Amino acid sequence: MSASRRLEPDWPRRGRVTLKPFQNGLSAEEWRRFWESFRDPEIAEWNGNRPLKMPLWLFKRVVNGEIKRGDRIGFVILDEKGEWLGTLELYESSRREATLGIILGRKDRWGQGYGREAVAAALDYAFGRLGLEKVKLRTFSHNERAQRAFKAAGFKTVGHEDLPGGKTDVLMEITREEWREAGGS
């Protein structure tokens, strides 16, 4: 395993997945894959965006600027071999709650439980290390695969929001108490 893929013992992990904090530095390959996932038309559609057009150097600058603001914690999702799977963020973060966002950029790994394990690792981190009281998220109503993964991690649907263009967001959340009742550490 290369130095850029070294897994540190204090990084959040669950099952086959390890979350590498952005502040530990991303390798050139991790940056490229992260950027490419935002450029992919299918992934952009699932994320409610158009494919990213900005060059990699500007993407790095924007992401690093967002992380430095202090209300966002970013992770690279690594598989059991230390290989890049995607990214996960806790953003709009306060002392009490945060919003979860996840992009599994490796389409060949979709539907294999990696997203569910990454979400569980993020919840362990959010409720354990950060001491948050609630984690929330939103996903398109037609993204049933994501909703199943979030429900498997303990999230509950708390509402819906109509969006322009005829789409609907499903609003989901989980509290620290619900996480503990579901077997969180």
C-alpha cells in the first residue's frame, strides 16, 4: 500500500470502508477521481447539478476554500484495499447538527453496500467524536437506492420539499439517541 493510501488507526471506519479526512491530504489520484465524479453527467444528475466544467486546479482551490471555512468536514471514502470509492461530507455543521452528503464515484461499486458502510462510519464519527445531536440530509425522491441505504443506517423520512422542475426532495434525519438505539457505538 502506497504512502498516500496508508490507513491511519484513528480514521472513521465501518465494515470494508475507511473515511480519510481531507485535512490529511489527498493524493493526485484522489483529487482527479473526486473532480471526475463531479464531471460525470449521471452522477451530476443524481446530485441535482450539471456536470462540472471548471479545471482541476480551480476545483482544488474551491474545495480547499470550503473546508477552511470550518463548517464542513470532508472525507475520501476508501475500500478495504485502500482504493478510492468516493467522497463524503458533513456540512452546514454547527455544534449540534450537520448535513450529510455522499457521492460514490465508483459506479462499479454501486449496490454493494459501500455507501451504507460509509454513512455508518460518518454517523459513528458525527455522534461519537463530534458529539452532534442530529445529522440530516436530502435526496431526490426518485433516488430509492440512496434512501434504502440511509434507512439502513437509521435515517427516518421527516418531510418532502417540492423543487423547481417537478422534482421532490426527501428530507431525512437521525438523532444521536436513535443512532444509539439502532446499535451505534
